[in-house]
Amino acid sequence: MLLIRCPYCGERAEVEFSNGGEAHIDRPRDPMSLTDEEWAQFLYMRDNPKGLIAERWRHAHGCNRFFNAIRDTRTDRFVVTYEIGQPRPEVTPEQAAEAAR
Amino acid sequence: MSLLSRASGRTLGRVPGRGRVNTRRPVRFTFDGRSFEGFEGDTLASALLANGVHLMGRSFKYHRPRGPISAGSDEPNAVVAVGSGPALQTPNLVATQVEVYDGLTAQSQNRFPCLQFDMGAVNNLASPLIPSGFYYKTFMWPRNFWTKVYEPIIRRSAGLGVAPTAPDPDHYAFQYTFCDVLVAGGGPAGLAAALTAAKAGAEVMLADETAEFGGSLLFDRASRIDGLPASEWVERTVAELKKLPNVRMFTRTTVFNYGPHNMVALNERLTDHLSAPNPATPRERLWQVRAKQVVIASGAIERPLVFEGNDRPGVMLASAAQTYLNRYGVACGRRAVIATADDSAYRVALDLLEAGVKIAAIVDIRPKPDSELFRKAKAAGITVLTNSTVQRAHGSQRIHSVELAPVLPGGDVGEGKNHRCDLLLMAGGWTPSLHLFSQSKGKVVYNAELDTYLPGESAQAERSTGSCRGLYDLGEVLADGLKAGVAAAKDAGFEGEVDLPLWEVTSDAIGRGGFTGALPRRGKGLTAMAFVDYQNDVTAKDVKLAVREGFRSIEHIKRYTTTGMATDQGKTSNLNALGIASSALGRPKQQIGLTTFRAPYTPVTFGAFSGHERGDLFDPDRRTPIDPWARSKGAVFEDVSLWRRARYFPQPGEDMDAAVARECLAVRKSVGIFDATTLGKIEVVGPDAAEFMNRMYVNGWTKLGVGKCRYGLMCRENGFVYDDGVVGRIAKDRFHVTTTTGGAAGVLNMMEDYLQTEWQDLNVWLTSTSEEWAVIAVQGPKAREVLAPLVDGLDISHATMPHMSVVEGTIGGIPMRLFRVSFSGELGFEVNVPPSRALEVWERIWEAGKPYDMTPYGTETMHVLRAEKGYIIVGQETDGTATPADAGCGWAVSKLKKDFVGKRSLALPAMQDPDRYQLVGLYTEAPQEVLEEGAQLVASPNEVIPMNKIGHVTSSYHSATLGRSIALAMVSGGRARMGQTLYVPMEDKVIPVTVTSPVFYDAEGARLNV
């Protein structure tokens, strides 16, 4: 069972969280101005990387707040968790190597 | 003079003065119905061996007689069932781990009619005909014979024990815990590591799978530590650890799974060794431990040698015979041959000799073994044949002789000679136990010097210590353990200096040795039964056959032959299989690699995994405050998501149809009362509450007045209906939102998601109030007359409180939100009160309703009433692909709003397709015919299969109000098909139906507005 650091509560067991899919996909401010193709891209197209992914988590059985995390999908190691609204943090090569280990 | 007790002894193999069993506490147990005596501290295997019994089981496939080869959890052969009866019999336990107690009953498995004479043994004679892959190749035809004929027969004749059939009367516990340092394994390395980690200040957990700490030291008579015999040093160290308040110690506890992020699972067996356990004590306890650091001290397992007849009872590992002698006081035979590729076997020979066992010969595969132990054995007069091998063990249910032969220059084997013996010991070297390390995702690395795999770089916060990382010298092992404990504590944050104990260790010097693969044989024949994986009956020739048939990857060879796939997880077989595959493929072992080790390390009972979650606790009910009242009225209940809801209230002699018909008519004619507490409720509050509602729901909310209600419909961003419910505006900045019973958590989650991640500009709070309000629905033409006298002066007349309005007040002094809403199509109210007072309010309304013949009704009647009105149920009419317009709710979608969740998707071309499934009503031609929900609709009764489906029935009931059946359906282009005849093809008939409006009753809504 993974150990996940909620930015608000600290480290908690995976069972307290639910995954919310890929992060940093902003809902368009004026959806009606988008073409069907653009809207479909927003709605359905997601990355499925083998490696680092930025994704949303919700501390469902805790503070109930959403936050973002960078995780290596191969090892389930978390590089960092951060609050919603913050930009995706830079990952150093050392951090990436450690997460991939 | 022999120390072995002779005829006078109660037990043949017991050696007086040896072993750690309590000879003052004899116990009686039965094996296959025969009564035996053992001592407290014995395992089933040691007690049977003491009685001269080697034959303990029959093998999986060939039904060959088998005895134990080991003395621990690596045992593949001596698999037994313990306990008796359909509930209590536990199959597939290994006799080397089962502890005896007074009254224990054990049975052998996989034999018929008995262990000594087993009919299935004909498989052994036919063995040349049933190699690996035999079942796949032979029983493929005819196709349907596999499931009906072949498989049941094969399953009965192969396989292990019989699963219990009745509920398990034992109970099991589960616990989470944390520690700084978890030490897996209580042998010398583990004890040393636990000691120093604890002294550094770390919270330590130490677990060992056996009944006692000490590991190899419990059968080591040669070594001395700090001036003490090894076993006394163990006692001293264990006592020292027990005094430390920061050490938790667990025996009979297997560390069986190493999960991600240092989550480690332990299975503690608390009562299996007791004859009269305290019923309050759980049988087993599953521990989930989050450890900051893990020290793996899992030891090493001795390897068998692969030669013909290496599975015959009387053939066992040298270390096992040493364990039986020194730990249990049992000599496993009277005359032993020892086959070895390793120095440690010479110590076993000396120990056995000292206890009076004759050593017929030591046969060493190595050309020139030379060590202090070798010389000691020679000096003791033991015959040592070097550069020689075992050709074959003779004997069926017990060996009587063994053929030994010299290895010739060039690798061939010379003429052999038979040596009489009743015990043949194998010492193929040591295999470090890498299971936990491998489970932690660490990569194993081949070590050429030791010819084995060792732990590589750590993938998690763990370190291996002792013989599981290839250290076999006791002094080195202890020093390594001490260091590992300090390092683990340090990495867990305990940096203080620790005085390392200075133990002087004297022990046998063990040189390099070991052998992997099959021993050399005379000739090139492939017919010999030389076993690699005993438990799955995989022989050396099976592995070679797999290679010959084209399998190259060790993972494929494993699956084709099933080597390493039995309950022992290849503990004794993996390296030998690798050795054989390596020589058959002509590639070095390090290029082939090991198969993945899977959890659990040893089998764990299902009981331990389910823990407390069984019976009533498996899936607990949520119950409303009205539940006791409904029970007292004889309600029949149904589960709705987690809730237990009253389905109908049958009167004497009524079935469901009769009860529902009566309940429906009562509501339409006078008044009914219904428990709607399970509705989800969310309080949406804040200056931007209306704007938030505008964005979340398809409806417009800005113009909804305070005190008014609106039917709210919610889509996902993909435009499909997600949830619905009535929303009341309590104040300008406060909405009382209701959701479906099952959708409450999901709706709140979705609202929180948008609020927290997309619309941080909005000043809104969301609170789940599902548990804050109990809801009593009073529905029917007389509803107002029932309620009016109860609501403490509130004016609830039609003029003041029209349909779809809400007011706050009190009912008998109890705070209330009163909604005028209807899910029945009749004049209706929903009384929201705090759950703690709900039953009291319900009973007051019930009393007030008596003059009006008020009738309690359940979910079934609620469903019929709403279907008569064409009200949808999200999840019944909709299935995640229906838009609001598809579901007949297009009227609810605001045309004025620039945006809401789902709006853009609703504008996609596919959403405008006139052939989309749309909600319609159906009338059967025969009025009493009730369609089946889920039935398919087609345009013509004459279509050939596969017919072209154009819709399906979503709801179907008999309507007592209308005196006929009604159904709702989703039909392709349904609204353009009014009046058409469609067909419902069933197994035995085709039912014609007419498409009609989904509103069957009071289409103009006159009954709502009174």
C-alpha cells in the first residue's frame, strides 16, 4: 500500500485517497468557443506515460482536498506532491532517477 | 555405545538427552487414524519420525510415496490436513510446521484408499506417458469433453487436499501498526540486528515463522558464542531483547509479503499449537506494518540434489536430519549415507555419529574437498568417496540402499556400487532466501563465486543480512547482523552511538561448495525419476523437455513445467531448475535469470485475509431511524446501495404484487407515508452559491425565489445525465440540494472537484447533510389534512405553499424543513427533521393519519407511482449514455446560460442525432402482460437472429391505478414512433407493444396542484 503525502495533512496510507486522473488540464474558460475537435481533445485525450506523470489526488477520507502529485508510473514512487493551482514543479534529473529506481 | 533407544523405548528414533522438546510433557495425537505419542515442542514431522514414520504423503501427479525432506517451511512433500470435519479441517499444511498437541488429528492427502496402498500410484507406472504439457496435448478433443469429463477426473486424481465446506468457526483479527525497524527472521543475524537497532533507540519488531527464536542456532551443537553454547546464547539474547520496552517480538509469525512503500504483511498464528485455546483469542492475526526500515534476515535454504529416486521416503536434506536430531532429539535413521557438495554436511555426519547413527559413507561430488571438517570426518573413521555421485536410491516406501558411483574424467559416471542404508542425506549447498527482497522489487544479482543469486541494490528502505545475502560463517553472520541493526536504526533517524557487543565466536569453518542442476548420470537416458520440484512432481527430464520443445525464457519453462509454482513457491527447486535449464540451453545461469518470487512466502489462510469482515460485518447496513418501526410493521426490506430500505408492507396473506397494488391505490385515493431518509443531501452555501449551482446543473437558478424548489438535473462534462434531485432555495445564499440515494457521495465529490480545482474564484461551502436530515414523505390527496394540525401554526395551504416550495418551521417543537414536493404525482410533502427525533415525528404523523386510513408504503410502490407519472430514475432509465433530452428532460436544460457542466458536449453533432435512444412509454397488447425489465425491442417479429435491436425496456410494472401493465423504455428515435407497434422477442414468444407517452397518469398534473 502506497504512502502518500497530502500537502495539508502529511503522510497517509493510500486507502485514504482517491486518484483523480491527469493534472494540469484546465477546463476551457469558454467551452462554446471551442471546435468539436478541441473540445474532444480536452474531454477525452490523456497522456499515459511510462514514467513521470502529474496527476490529481483527493484526500477523500481525510481533509477531502484535491492536490497534485508527480509519480513514476513504473515504480509508484512519488517525486513531489503540491497544492492545486501551483505550477508543475521542475523535476531534477536526480529526482527522476531516484523515482525510476 | 549407541545412544539410540532400542526396543524398550516408546519411540524408535528418540535420542535421550538431545533436543529441545519437553520430554516431561508427552502428548498423544493421531495420523491417519493411528495414535502416536510425541512431546511438547515437537512438530508433526518430528514426532512421526521419532516413531519411525517417514511416509507422510503421496505426490501431486504420480502419487509417489513421500516423506519430509526438510524441517521447516520449505517442505514440499509432507503436506497434510489437520483437524476434521467439514468446517475445521485445514488442508495443505506442512507437517514440518504443524506443532503437535494433545488431541491433534492429522490426515495424509491425495491418496485412496490409504497412504500405504494408493490406487492413484498407477500414474507412477504410466509416468513416461504423462510428461509436462501432457494434459494440454492429450485432452483437447473432443472440445466439450474437457470441462465435462477430463478436467473433473484429473482434478480428483491430482491436486492437494480437500477444501473445508462449512463456515469457519474460528475468528481472525487484523491490525495496522508502525515501527522504525522491522526484522524479518529471528536467527543469529536477525537477533543481532534487533538487538543493536533497539539499543540505538528504534522501535523494533522482530518476527520469526517458527515457535522459537534462534534459527540455525537451535540445531547447532558445534558453535560457541561469547563463551556459551549457541542455544544458550539464544536464550540469553532473547531474554535481553524481551527486557527492552521498545522491542515487540513475534514467534509463529511469518513475514509473507513486502509491499510498496515499506508496507509489510505478517501472519501471526496464535492458537494452532494449543489443544484448548481460549475461545476469545483469534486463531490468526494479520499485521500490516508500515516500517521505516526493514532488515531481512530470512536465512538460507539447503538445496536437494537431483538424482533418480531423490524423493523416496528416507531421503532428506542433511540440515533437516541435523535439525531433527539437535532440535527435536530424533534420529531419522540408523544407517545413513550422506551425499554432499558442501562442507556443512560433514558436521551433520559427526553429529549423527555421536548420537549413534552409523554413517555408511559420505559421497562428495567435489574432486578434492578439503577442510577441517573433512579431516575430522576422516579421523572419525567415516568412509568418504570423493569425486563421486549418487546414481539411484532404492526402496519404495522407505529406502533400503543407494547406488554410489565415481565420476570419470570427461564427466561420465563409472560403475556403481550399492550401499545399504535407511537414510540418505542431501547437501547441495545453500540457497539464500530472496523472496522478501524480490517482493520489495529489488533485483537479484548472480554471484559466480557462490554460484547463486544474491540481493542486489535495494529498491526500498531495506537491507539484507546474514545468510540470505550469502554469508555462511557464523562469526561473519553475527557481525553483519549487528551492523545491519545499527545502520537500519540510523536510517530510521536514530543516530546515537551503540556499543557493539564483542562476541567471541568459535564455529566450523565452512569452505565454498554447492551444486546446482542434476547430478551426473551414467548414460544419456531421460527416463529417470529425478525430481526438481517435489511438490509439483517436476523432474529433471521435464525441464529438459521444455527446452527441447522450444521454451527459452525461464518464465515460460516455469509455466510449462509448473516448476516452482506449488505452495512451497520453489524454495528448494528454483536453483536446480535453473541449473538444468542452463545446461540444456547451453547458456550461463546469469543470462537466464530467476523467475519472480510471488507473495505469500508461505500459504496464508483465507480467514486471515478476511479478518473481521465476515457475516454482518462484511457489508454493514445503513439503517434509517424509521427502520425499527418498519420492522415492527412486518416490512420486507431490500438493499439500496448501502442502505436497508423497506420494500413493501405486506398484510397477512399478501404477496408483493398484492401489497404493492394496495399501497398504490391507498396513496392515490387518500394518503400514504414513506421513509425517504436515504436521499442524499448537500447544503450549498455562500455568496456565490447560485452561480455555483448555475455552473453545476443544467437548470437556471438565478431566478429561483427563496422558498421555492426546482427539479435539478446534473450532467457530467460529457453531456450525459449523472444525477438528479429536487433543490430548495432556503435563503439567497443557501440551497438544500437532494441527490439520488446511491449518488450522494459521487455528486459531492464532483462538486468539490469543480469548486476546488476549476472555480477557485467562487465563494461557496459544501456540506454533506445526508445524515443530518431524516425525510418523511406524506403523499396523497389527504396529505395536507394530515400534516396541517401538526406543523405548529405554519400555513401550508395551496395558496401560501404551492407545489415546489419549501419552508422552515417546527413540527411539535422539533426543527423542520418542510418541502412541498411529489415523486408520486399526488399532493405531497416531505418532512425533513433531525434523525434523532425522526421516529417520534413519524409516529405523530402516523397517529394523525389514522382517520384518513394512512398507509405505509415502500420502495416498490414508490417505483410504480413514479413510473405511472413518467418520472425517471437515474441509473434505471439512464445508463451513462443518455442526455437530458434523451431522458425526456430536455425542458430542464437552460437555454440562457452561457456555460454549465456538459453544455458544450450537448452541442456535439452526435447528441442531436434523431435516432438516439429516447424515453417512451409502452403498452402491451394484453393489458395483464408485464414485460421484463431489460427486455430488448425490435421493429419486426420476423427478423432473423441476430435481430436489429432498437431499444430496451427500463421499467415495467403492473399499475393497479390503471388496471393494466405499463412500461418505460429507451427506444431509438422513440418520440417519433408514437403509436407504432414494436416487438419484444422472448425465449418462448414475441410480445407486441405500442409506443406511447411515458406519462401514463394525470398528464396535465392537476393532482399536484391542489
